[in-house]
Amino acid sequence: MSAIQANLEASSERYSATFTKGHLALPPAKKYLVLTCMDARIDPAAAFGIELGDAHVIRNAGASAVDALRSIIISEQLLGTNEILLVKHTGCGMLTFTNADAYALVEQRLGAEASAELKAKNLDFLAFPDLEEAVRKDVEFLKASRLVPGEVTISGWVYEVETGKTRRVV
């Protein structure tokens, strides 16, 4: 067992010893979802005031709406959420590379077979050069999608990893 696995096991034991929230309903109580980045410097519950059971939190590289669409549809259509808070952040790794860079790294580090698989899948890493423009584009993508009902409230934010503050973009 790795040290990480041992930590998970020990932490689970401590957490479950005093856990009292097993009665919470499946749908989020406050009927909203937060889409944010997988960056380890973001603690969505603490930074955005989310209590257990309040909201869905969807995390992926860059807080990509395109990448999260499947989860957004499930959250809204099956579990009743009606608001989306899209939160990207300063210092995001998605600002530091292009698709060509990512494809080259896969070729270099994983070899020709992995590179061929990546090319066959035509994967877009969804990197972006401008943070606030990326927030606006993702909000526009969601608002334009027929898969997100028009009555769903959608807003876009930037979390500042340097200060812990969140500011509205759109």
C-alpha cells in the first residue's frame, strides 16, 4: 500500500468515526453546481462557502464547460440544479501550453503508440491564453447550448490563488 493510500484509509477512519451526514438527500439542497479547476490550490468548499449536501462540485483541468457538459446535464436534468457558477483561477496551468505542446509531450514521454492513439482521438486539451476571455467563452458556450435550459442562471468568476478572493467576470 502506498503512503497516499494509507493516508486515505486513516483519514477515512477518522472522518467516519464522527460522521453524521448520511441522511442527506441525493440532489443538492441549494440546487446549484460549481464548475472549477482540478488545481490542488483550490478548496471549493472553503473558498465558495459550500456545505456538505449544498451543491455539486465539478472539477476538471481549466474548469472547462465543454469537458464538464456531461456532468452538467446530469446535475440539471436528473438532480434538479438550476444555477451554474463557473470558476477559473489565476496561475492556471491551462494558460501555459498549447495543443501542439501537449501532443509533443505525449510523443516524447509516452512514445509513438500513445501519440497515435491521441491523434486518433483528436483530443483537444482545451488550453487557453487569456483567463478572463476563457471565462466569458465558457459562459457563452453554456448559455448557447440547447442542453442547458434557458432558465438556468449562469455566471463566470475568477478565483485568485494568490489572495483567496473570487471576483465576478460575467
